[in-house]
Amino acid sequence: MNIQDTICAIATAQGGAIGTIRISGPEAIAITDRIFTPVGSSSPLAARKPYTLTFGHIKDSQGEIIDEVLVSLFRAPHSYTGEDSTEISCHGSSYILQKVMQLLIDNGCRAAGPGEYTQRAFLNGKMDLSQAEAVADLIASTSEATHRLAMNQMRGGFSHELSKLRDQLLHLTSLMELELDFSDHEELEFADRSELQTLSAQIEKLISRLVDSFSTGNAIKNGIPVAIIGETNAGKSTLLNALVGEDRAIVSDIHGTTRDVIEDTMNIHGITFRFIDTAGIRQTDDTIEALGIERSFKALDQAQIVILMYDLEHSSSDFQMFYEKIRPHLTRKQIILTMNKCDTVTNASSTLPDFIEQTPDTDWHSITISAKRQLHIDKLRSLLADLAHLPDIRQSDVIVTNIRHYEALTHALEAIRRVQNGLISNLSGDFISQDLRECIFHLSDIVGEVTTDEVLGNIFKHFCIGK
């Protein structure tokens, strides 16, 4: 990427009444001036004050008016990218937008790549890497909780937390390395080992808290995984369709219709759930169906909540045999025993069967429904929201939602624990100092102080064009 180029991109989605084109780079104002004619003034954009709006016309090389527009003007370093920038707001016609883009490119612009504006903001010091990544999360936010987390990270909440940790680590490192500089004087001790142990314990506690927050952050960002498990023809696909409000899965009386996992997300009471409809679990000689059943067990292991479908029209002994097959996969899960087809069975009860084993590491709940007639589906949705156990998220909360951050924090946690063990074992200061620097390295990687170009390219390629 050449940051000396001037770039342009359509920054708004198609179909709206208004469209915006962003231009950024050293020639942004001059190139915009070449295709823009202000109305009521002969003063070019280059002579105008920043943070102003100018009304005028975009004209082609023959002087024909393409559109009436408003141009916003920003001067470096006080812009999103830290460069000279303009934004052209015109009518949302795809023809007009593409015509303006063509004129900009003909006059010296280059079409921007995905995330190039935010990448330039990072490279120009307008934000650190964790804040830049939060921009993509903010765009993708689908609930109040994901919005709050992204806003906090983008405004530097996470960076501030990491900055405090790094300052403490640098203090530790400086004391250890000062001792090494005066190692010939054994009577000198700059670093009180008991004080270092206390400080490293505090750092370990903070990093551990951030690492532990990832399970909550991942659930908020990507949705709480809910596996719908049951025998064939228990009504799993019908229930998925009822929960998400559309026909996502094929429904049939033929056994083994669902041969692969089908996923969809839904927001219930402000919480995002990721529902996974699985293949019915049974003995089969069909190779494709067997693969689907294998994936069902994987979905079951990854789920936080399990909707265990029980067809009330089937015998309880058959369901008991099925339950025994999956019981080892149900530990440490929230389980909703969902008794389906209550509309066809007299005196259907939501009481747990006697063979269900209530253990301290498994939380059981039960409900009767009719997936086909959508009876008690609202009750099931409310029960799911109750079992989510997500904390109330405030905009000041620091919760890790990014797998790259989680991985770096995990490595930092391993390093600080080696520091603790080294202090307890009275290890040489140079070894402890090395582990301290490794911890600092991994924390710095999160905000982009040591990140490679390859990592940067991988991060920004997933952004929207125009952002």
C-alpha cells in the first residue's frame, strides 16, 4: 500500500437517497477542485477554511453538470485519516456515484482498498490497532451490547487498560535491568523481590481477568451457541424455523432429512443467539448422514445451551436410549428439555423424566411446546434469554471480543506467570527480565506497536471498502 497516493471510494450503501464519496491523501483537495465548481463564489476549495460545507456542481471534462453536491473539507492532521480529505455528498444514483468516481480517478485518484482509510488512520497515529479493529466491530454491531463494547474499544477503553499494564511491566523491567547493569556490586539491590512478587501478582490478575472475559465477549459478539439436538423427526428443523421466523431448514417426515448443521442467528431480548440445527442422531449406514451426525456431536460440545428435543409421540424408552448416547456430552451445559408435539398428546407434562440424571455440573430446565403450531415458542425464547447469564454491559466495561487480542493476552499471561515462578524460585534477573519483555511484547502487539505488515494486511482486508 502506498500512502502517498490519493484514494477515493463510495462510503455509503447502494439504494439510499444520498451517496457519499470519500477522498483522502496529499492531493485530495486539489483533485476535488478539478471536478467541482462552487455556486455563488469563484473561491476554490484550496482557499477555503477546513470543516466547511460548500455547495456546487460536479462537472465532466466537457463542462456538463453531473450533479448538485455538497463538499466537506478537512485538512491534515485533523481528519479521520490524518490526511487532507474531502467528502462529496451527492444523490444516491449508482450512475452518478460511478460517474463521480470515474472523474476522480481520471484526475489522479486511486480506488481505495478495503479498510484503507482506517489503515491510514492507524499508520498516521490517529488511533492504535485495537481502536482500528473496533471500527469494523462497530459497523458490524447488531445489538446494544455489541455496540457498547465496540464504542468503548474505539474510544480507547481497552487501550487505556493495556497502557496501565505496560507501564507497570516497564517499571518492573527497569528495576530488574538496573540490577543487571550493576551486577558487579552484589550489595546493591534495586528491586525488592517481595515488592516485585506483589506487583507481578497484580498484573497477572488483571491479564487473567481480560483473558477470562473473552468467553463473555465472544458470546456477545458472535452470539450464544445453542445446539438443537434430538432423534430424527423430533421436530428440530421445525423448531429452528419457528425460532428464527423463517423457513431456514427443510422439514420432512422422512428420517435423516437434515444431513448437515444449519445455523442462523436471532436477537432475543437484546441478546444474540446462534441457533444450530443438527442432523438427527441415530445408527445409520448412510455415509453422508453419518458425517452429519458426527458434526452434530461437535456442535453439541461447542454449545453453551442445548435444546434437547423429546418427541412426545415416541416411546420414552427410545428417548432414554438416545439420552444415554449423548449424556457424556451434556456436562457443564444449560439444557432445555423441549417436549415437542404437546398439542397431540393428552395431559402432556413438562416434568423431567426419572431417567434424567440431575448433576451439579449440568443445569436442566424443561418446557412443553408444539413447534409446528408454534405453541409456547415465546416462553422458550424467554427461557433462553434467562439462561444466557450475560452481564449488563456498560460502555466503560473492558471485555475482550477479538480472537487476536485473546491469543496475545494468553501468551502475555503465560509470560507473567513465568515471571512469578522465577521470583519464587529466586531465578537470575536476566531470565526474569526476558519474560517481562516477552509479556510487554504480546501486549504491545494488540495495539500495533510490533505488528508485522502481514498481520496488518490480514486485519484490514476484512473491512468495508470506503472505511
